[in-house]
Amino acid sequence: MAVVARDSEPGAAAGASRPAAASRLMASMAGLDWLAKIWWTCLSISLFAGLWELCWALGWADEKLLPPPHIFLSNIAEQGRYFNTATRWQVGQSMTEGPSAFESVLITGAATTARVFVGLILASVLAIGVGVLVRYYRFFDRLVLPTITLLSPVSPIAWLPVAIFLFGIGNAPAIFMVVVALFFHMVLATINQIDTVNTNLINVARTMGASKAQIYARVIVPAILPGMLQVLRMNLFGAWMVVLVAESTGVGYGMGQVIMLARNTFNPSLVFFTIAVIGVLGFTFDWLLRLAQRRILYWLPDTAERLRVL
Amino acid sequence: MSSEGAPHFSSRDAVVCRGVGKTWAAGTKRAHNALTDIDLDVAPGEFVVFLGPSGCGKSTLLYLIAGLEDATEGQLWSFGDLVETPSPQRSLIFQETSLFPWLTVWENVSFGLSIRGASKEERRTVAAEALQRVGLKAAMDKRPDELSGGMRQRVAVARALAMRPKVLLMDEPFAALDVQTRARMQDFLLDVWRDSGASVLFVTHHIDEAVALADRVVVFTSRPGRIKTIVPIDMPRPRNLFSREAETLRIQLTDLLRDEVDRAFAEQEALTATA
């Protein structure tokens, strides 16, 4: 083993110092990196808002139809009255009583976010489960996959009446809408992810005597996780879109209901204010998901830098 | 190579192939015969190198011996047992890294034991021992992406050794490494082979590698893969690869391969001409 011993010393030393140096560098950069990200995010939003304000200043954007940010953000208290209207009605409060404007926005936002979250979790669990089963049992594949492919292109709007027939009014139809809008695509995405797992990894497990169930649990599921989280992130935005459709048809309260209220009362300021709130919620949700992704997928290198050199 | 017609059911050889062949996508329009008429005996503890042009079916034969694919002709035995499924006795090491990126080095090495439900202490002990043998015990708790290509392949070797295999199957394991690392890895592999006492079946298209490693070099013809000839190498180890003897062998093997590569090229040109 003379050769091995000679080889191992510098090899192990290099292995130890390289990541250590890299992580030290990362740590010193991390603070700046974080600030820079916030700076660029603010700049990006300001640029968009600035263009809008410019159009308003030049008289191209009519403030009654396209009120710029400084107008629709100026009277939050006024806008807030329209949020959470359903619960006001439930507890018999008038428009001037009950939670403050800010609280109302929070309650409504939280309700919508909760529906998105529950729907997304349900859809993911069901889709990954069904996707794995499709590949695991040939019989299940033949029996179920044609129907899933058939239902996959159906627009969520088409499911809306079904949601109401089945679940009436409340949280359930909104969650159902989110699940049904995401489920079929996510099943197909799961199957695609399973099909692209590196064959070597599966063969290694096979030569070590792993059973089919062990190969699925120990190799295929961890191997598809990175791709599945990416799919989940893409579908997060889909979920936000669908939940508004569901809420606009009288789930009770929620961002979608506020948008409909704004439409019916011809209140562009309220429309844009609600859009802004939805944007902030969706952005935050995506950010949290990316954080979770980095935690769960600790083994993946950061590949975003790859294209920067071009 | 044995020339008797009767199948050696009683043979205790590490690998016995009789009339082995493989047709991919058999029975369809895309069917193509990758490998045919392979008779081969590998003694326990022997180091055999499969040498041949790309696409000659030498990797296919390795997969058949591993039990990962079924032969469409003939039969294979290992230590007297018919090869039907993969077995931990016959470990396969791939060209690309095949480590599980979500597991640490030691968890990778002890993956086979965890399949059998071994306790964590036992797995760590076995992993430490196997990693010691490849000189990477210090890297136990690292992740595969923190290692260099050569180190990753050593971990893959350690993972195979942890299963105490009687046959090590290696599919161009050093092909992705640079020349210097490759030479080191060859020395390393010879040490591991001597220590473990396992038979090694090693696929390569590098003549230098064959001369450096093999007890016997099995030279393949191009499609469909057949055994063209088997060249024994009697040079004592450690080998002087700059000796006249080594040079003579390299020339001999180059000549043997050249015909096959020429033939493969001619076939490909004929194919593109008709297409």
C-alpha cells in the first residue's frame, strides 16, 4: 500500500483545505451578498414603479384607470376597509367597526396564503405518491396514466363549477381548485424525474442486493428531490393564480374576493393595491421555498454562477 | 480459455461464460447484436482486461457478468452458481462517478450494509476499514462533491470492497481521469487487488492500461463483439512499462486493435452511405 499512503497525504490535505477556504470566503461575502440582493430587488421594483409614475406625470396613464403606486398606496386605511368583509358580515359588524385596516389586510392575506400552502402540500404529496406508484407498478401505470394525461390540459376554470358542486362555499373548494390545477402536471413531472434518474445509481443499489422497494425509497426518491422542488417552485405561482379564481367566486373572504369587489365597485386603486399585496406574498413564499430548498438539498452545488462567465 | 464443449457446471472458477451473447431490443426493428459466442473462464484472483474498440460489447459483457442484464444466448456461472441476478459478490464500478450525492463518503461506502439493515456502529466500522484500504479514511465525513475525481473513484472502490466481493467488475473506471491520476490509480488498484484476493475484470480501450494491469488481455472484435484472441502477460510485478517486453506487447496489441478499429470505421461509413 506504499503508493496509496503516499497519495493519500496530499490528497486528504487538499480535500480538507479547499472547502474550508471556500466556506471562509463565502462567510465573509455572505453579508455583502445579502445586502446587494436587497439593493437590486429594491432597484428593480423602483424602476418599474418609476416608469409607471412617469407615465402618470406625462399624462399617459389616467389616474382613474391606472392609478400609479403613490396614489393606490396612499390611503391604505381606506383600502383596508374592503378586506375581510366576509367576517365582518359574519360577526355582524359594520364597515367602520372590527379589526383595523392593517389587521384586515393581514387576516385576508393569511387566509389566502393558507389555502395556497395547504393546496400545494396536498397536491405535491398526492402527485409524488401517484407518480412513484405509476412507475413502481406496471398495472397502475396502464390503469391510471391515460386518465391523468387526459385531465392534465383541462383549465382550472373548468374545475370551478365542480369545486362548488362538491364543496359548496368555504376553504375546501379553494383548496380543491389549487390541488386539481397542480396535481396532474405534477404527476407527469414526477414520472419524468423518475425516468431521468442516473442509471448507474440504480445499478449500484442493485448490485448491492437492494430490493425494488429499497431502490425506490433509498435511491429514486432522494434522486428526484432536487427536480421535484424545482417543479414545486414553478407550481407555487400557479397555485397563487388559481386560488384567486376560486376565491373570486364566493369562498367567503380572500384576496380574490377583494379583487372582485374592486371590479364590481369600479375601484382601480383597490385592484392595484391587492395586486401589490399578492405580489409581496408570492415573492415571500418563493423566497422561503428557496431557503428550504437550500436546506433540504444540501448536496447540490450552486450552479447559478456557471453562466455568469459568458 | 477452455476449449471443451461441455458446460462447466462444476467449475469453481470466478467467472465462466459459455456461448454468451446479447442482442439489444431483441425481436424489434432496432434489434442489434452487441455480443456473440463468448467463451471465457476467469480464475479466482485473476486480473483480466477486456480490450476493444468503442461499441464492441465489452461493457455489455461486464453487465451480463454483473447480472444487471440477461444474456440472450448462452449461460454464465460464478463460483459454480448460475448468474441470474446481481449479487454483492460481484461489484461493479462505473466510469462516471456513481456515488450518491446526498450521502457522506462513509454512508456511501456502507450503503450495501444499510440495505441489509446493519447497525450504525457496524456500518461505520466497516466503512472506516474499507476507506483505510483506499487511503481516504480522513475523508469519511465529507460529501462526494467535496472530493476530486480520483478520490471519488477511490471511494467507489472502497464501496465495492466493503461488500467483500469475489469479483470486481470495472467499466473504464479511470477513463475520466487525467493521465497522472490515472497512473497513480492503476498502482493503487493493483495494491487493492493483491490485498483483496478478488478477481478483477477491467474494461478499457487503452492499450497502456491493459499492459500495466492485466494477467490476461481479452481482445474483442468490433460489432458484434467476439473474442478475437487472448494475450497472456507474464511480466513480473511491479512492471517496468518502459521495458522492451512491454513495448513488444503494446505493438502486438496495437496491431490486433487496428484491424478492428479499421473495420468499425468502414462499417460506420457504409452505414452513413446507405442512410
